[in-house]
Amino acid sequence: MNSVARRTGHDGQPSRKPAPTAQRWPALLLLLLPLAATAQTAPGGGYQLPPKALQAIVDAPRPPQMFTSPKRDLVALVQTPSLPGIEVVAQPELKLAGLRIHPRTRAQSRFAFGTGLSLLDIASGKSLKVEGLPAPLSLATLEWSPDQRWVAFNRVDSASGANELWLLEVGQRRAHKLVSGLNTVSGRGYAWMPDSRRLLVQLQPEGQGEAPPANATPTGPAVQETEISATVRQIRTYQDLLRNESDARVFEYYLRSQLATVDLAGTVVRAGAPQLYLAATPSPDGRHVLATRVERPFSYQVPVSMFAHRIEVLAPDGKFEHEIARLPLVDGLPTGNDAVPTGVREIAWRGDAPATLVWAEAQDGGDPARKTEIRDAVMMQAAPFERPPQTLMRLGARYAGVHWGRGDLALVDEFWWKTRQTRQWRIAPDHGDRAPELVFEGLSEDRYNDPGEPVSTRDANGQRRLLTSADGASLFYIGQGASPKGDRPFLDRYDLADKQRTRLFHSQAPHYEAPQVVLDDQGKRLLTLRESPTEPGNLYLRDLDASDAAPVALTRFAHPTPQLKDIKKEQIRYQRADGVELTADLYLPPGFDAKRDGPLPLLMYAYPAEFKSAAAASQVTGSPYRFNAVSFWGPLPYLAMGYAVLDNPSMPIVGEGEREPNDTYIEQLTSSAQAAVDEVVRRGVADRERIAVSGHSYGAFMTANLLAHTRLFKAGIARSGAYNRTLTPFGFQAEERNYWQAESTYQAMSPFNYADKIKDPLLLIHGEQDNNSGTFPIQSERLFAAIKGLGGKARLVMLPNESHGYRARESILHMLAETNRWLDQYVKNAEPAAARPKAAGAKSAADKAAVSK
């Protein structure tokens, strides 16, 4: 189980699989405070504080992260920390080759670490205290040993510069430090060997000396040159790139690490010479190490992931055994989201074999425009790597991973972004004469027919393997269970012979209950995370053999916002003008009654998504039975300030068949917004004169466009967005075409080009050190300057030391203060329409209606 995380969105390459439904962090509010207590600091210099009801959300306790043991009988609970202060976030940070590095600790730059560690016994529900933990704990990552006798964790303490590997002895429940001086600039820096007696680690090299000066006196200009080519290459707009040779030397210094093994007594055995390692993973039998390292030439155009690489197999003592590939610098890809580099890709150990490597290689030159039946070949090569690789499978789309089971059972996934087509195949990796069998075929965006993910568990070597029934005849799948009634998570048993599914568990109202871990090989015992609108998520133990048995609660996390347990949430459905069905979550403050109290000011918060079919775009998302968790990141805090909230209203951009979704982006976006506004007004919870729109990243892009092309909203709040698409000329979000292939679309979608049409107040918030592809801080700065020069109303807030997602407590509090003041001034206390002079170019009601058609 993973930690709860907020979705901030992105403007880069789409993932190969649909993103999971975002979860919100529970938080603590105070309501009904006296007016004097809610007064916020007046806007001006320095960080501002929002009203106390909003401050309480920022400082609320959060649920722990949970890590299940290999034997599935224990859970490690890591306490989620509060937000760090700006003095922590403002520590030195190097931005090199797409990486952000804390120079003192030799670690990836991060500012939030686990503050507590305990164990939970699943059978009894007892919490087990751990002794000997360091202070501060400052836990970065955690991994169980294959035999479950130990838990390894990485401690990173910026105050002391410590980057340490610690061990928790599970039986004694006592922790101790194993080794200091890890290098976690790339990856976690450690991995268990299969014997559970040693770990493979990446250490800071001995005798390396002082780092090269970051701002050394230049020895000459930074020079780049292109070659004439008939091939169009796609180069995304990356951040934090190398700028010169001085940067390159500093980058090498901090990335360089020493491979070594360390035993449980702390004895370190170094393996070979220090290198620029990106990753190193032991084979399932522990006799080999797959190592990937960077080589020159470097690039000023792309991040380290696209630099020249050498992939090789080493012995645990560092002795060279076999070279898999030397991959050249990738300075761009063919056009299209299905484009990939040529050569070895996505290489990993086969989990069910002692030492066999598996990888994919493009058969179409990595170019989706090339016509061919076979896109990828899946290759396999076993130690001692003397025989040539064999072809495991040929795919008509891109390789999307494999689930290993045994010699006659593995599942291979393939995916094609352009059509959203996804397939899953059953293969017998040890029996090359057996033809692949199709397990599932469908569309990634078709949530109603998603079969779920196959369940896996750790084997004796610590490798992920498919969980099969005791007789080996069945697999298990866990899925979200999307339906017209909302998400209803499930557990299925899949019969390998007849390919039939048997539903073993299905979430039932009035709860949302998601399977987390199958505890036996019959699918009879299940660990779930159950919640309801008034109950936060807690772990439950279920005996599926006893259908009438009540689930047993293992944790009892308290309601973080008891004052708000009576928030009213409704999953609403309404229709766009073109017939597409839309979904949204409507939240109302406790005790509100539309008939008695009249309409409220309303905040709408959304994030557009692209679809290839109207049917998929019309599917219900989310569940009415999820916990009403209030996060400082989303719109729900403003319920405490007397606003209604429309969260995650559908903003689908549909392009069926050969049509490109973004060619009608503005029409579809404004039509979706019009439908949402009409629905909340029809319900009597909002009036047209007091509605605001907000979003982060691509949601901010949406916000600016809605203010530029409609007068539906009295104000907008746009955080960390991109507004001029000529600054992202080689694609953005799901747009595959470059600017020169779709100039009119790029121009039409850029709200910067329509800054003169933005007549309603727009609050722009941006991190000064945004690291996200495309959302450069200059995007907000230039839109603000345009609105200012054109006589519009805007405010620009640049948060110091912040990236795409804001991290410091002071920054979050300031964001809430700015947003609350903007909403109060321009929405809650807005002048009636009749009292305001009509701005030049303002649209009439008839104009607004026409926009949505």
C-alpha cells in the first residue's frame, strides 16, 4: 500500500496507464469562529495567514503510510509528517540534468520525511512499538527483507547531513544504524539481496574531495549545433537542465556512487570503481547485478534519463560480466505519444527465474507514424548470457510491462496511446512453442469494463510474483469497479482454463471499501481499506468464507474534522449541450438548506481530460461513499468559509476516430463549464453572479481559458499553469502534434492570445522554481503582464523556493490566504451585476449561451 498523495497534474508526456483516482489528505478545520478570529493578515509584504479555520486544515493530522510484509501478516506504519517550514524548503538545492539534489546529504531533494514507525499485527490488530529509532527519525524510504526478519529504511537528515541506512529487527522490534554515507541522488540507494543477509547499496565515493564550484569562471561559451535532417524530432520543454560544462562537472560529482554490499553486521565490501550509476538491482538468485550508468556526451536539451547509457551485468563484487547495450544520447523522439527510443528499453530481471533479463525493443524505429504490424519485441536472455537473446513475444502496440508467475504463466501488457487500446496476454515463458492467449482487450479510458490489476505477492527471494490459487488454476484481480452508480472496488478470481471470473468481494453501500491485500491463496481472507462519507479510511480484516461475518477493524483513525462530519456531498449527473453526460461532486456546508437559506457563493475546481469516445467521457467517476476528506490542496477548505464547492466536474475533450480532441478544445471546455454552472443554478445552491473557477497546472490553463472565452465566472484562481502554447511547441499534455503541424490549434488554445478578453479578476499563483515540463514561471509572469498592460484585473503571487507542488507550510498558508481574500472580494461580496459598468468586450447572456453551442 502506498502513501496518500495529492495530484498536482502535469504538462508532459502522458502515462501509459490511466492515472488513479486522486485521494485527498484528511485535515482538521474549525468552523463558526467569531468574526474577529477569522480576520486575515492584510495583503502586503511577507507571508500572509488565512483565517484560523483554514490554518487548522494545514496543520491537521494525516493518516500513516502503510507497507505490508512479504508474509502478509504485518504492516509497517510510517507516520506522515506535518508540512516543513520555509527554512527547510529554502535549503541549498542543485538543479542539474532534470534532477534536484540536496548537496549536503547527497540525496534527491525532498522536504517531508516520516516522523514515526510502528508495526501492526494483522491477526490481532495490535500495534507494536519500535525501540531504538533515531531522533529525528526523518525516514525517506522503507523496504522489508525477503524473509521478513528485517526492515531496512533510509534516514536523511538535512540538519546533520546524514544519509544513513538503518535496520529494524522485527522479532526484537529494535532499530539500529547499519551504514552511513548513502548516495540517493538516483533511486533509493539500497536493495535487499535474496538471502536477506546482505544489501546492495550505493555509497558516496571515498576520497572524492570537494565539489567543483557551481559557478566557476567560464572557460568559454556553451555551444550547441544541429545537423540537417529529414526527420522531425519531438523535444519536450524540460526544466532544470545542464547549461554549461561547469554544471556538467558538478552533476558528475554528485551522481557518482560506489556500489557495495553490506551485511547485517555493517561490514562493507566495495564492488568495483565508482561510476555514474542511475540504477543497480540484484538478480533473483543474488549472483548478478543489473547496472545502468550514464556516459558522456551530456545534453543541454534533455534530462539525464535521455543521456547516453551503458547497461551491463556485474558480479556482486563489481567484476564485469556482460554488456547488454550501449544506448546513445536521445535528443528527441519522433512525433506522437507512442514514440519511444530505439534499442533496449524497460529492462528488468524476470521475477520467477534465477537470473534472466527481459526488455523491449521497438521494431518500428520508435516511430508511431511508420506502418507495421509489429511495434515492439519482448526479448529475454538468461545467465551466463552466452547465447543470443530470444524473442519472448511480438506486440502490435507498445510493451507496458509483465507480471511474472511461473514457467508456464506470465501476463504481458501492451498499450497504444493513440487509440487507447490495451491488451493483456497470457504467455508460457519457458515454453516458446505455446502461442500467447488473449486475456483481455479493451480501452484504457473505458473504466466500466476495466478488469483490474492482477494480484501479486513477494516470493522467498523478495520478487513480485502472481498470486495463484493453491491448485495453481486461478489468478486474482483487484479493480476500482467503476459503474453508473460510482466506483465499487472488487476482488475477482480468474480461472485460467475457462477464462471465467468469479466475484469474491464487491464494495457495498453505504461504504467505499477497497481491497488492499489478499492474505491467502484461496482469496478467503482479505485486508481492505474501508471508509464512508463520515468515516475516514481504516484497515479491516474480512473473512470471505463467512458471508455474514462483520469485518474486523484493525485501525481506528479518528475523524480529522469532526466539526465537518455533516458536510453534504452528492455525486451529481448532468448533460452537456452535445449530449455528453457529465459528473461532479457537489459539496455543501453542514446545515445548509437551499430552500431555506438561498444560494451560496460557489467555487468550481476542475482538471480537463482527453478522450477518444463520448461514451467513455460520459462514464461516472468517483464514488458517493468516499470519505469527505478536506485537503488544503483542493477546493474543500472553502466550505468552512461559507462557500459551496463543485469538485472535479467533468471537463472532457473528446476526439472520436481520426478527429483530434484539441481542435475543438475551447468549444468543448466552455460547453462543459456552461453545463456545470446551469446545473448548480438549477439546483438552487448557487447563483450566476457568485461563481468562481480554479485549477492547478492543466486546471490553471483551463481556468484562464474559461475567463478568456466566457463570462460565466466572477473570478478565477490559476495555480502553476501554462498559458502560451508556443512555449511548449513539441506537444503538451495529450497533444501529440507539434506547433508547426497544428499552428491554429496551439494559437486557439493559448489564453495568452486572448488576454484582452479576460475581463474578470484572475489570481495567478506560481512556484518560482517550478520543475514541471512546460509550466515555466514565465508563463504566469507574461500572462500577468499582458492583462496588466491591457487594463484587466489580475494579481501575481510568486512563491519563493517552491516547485510545481508547493511544499512549505508558509507557502500553503499564503496560498490559502490569497485565495480566500480573492474569493471574498470578487465572489462572495461581489457587486450585483446591475451595479457594475459593462466592460468593453463583455459578453451578453445571449453571447454566453452561444459560446456553449
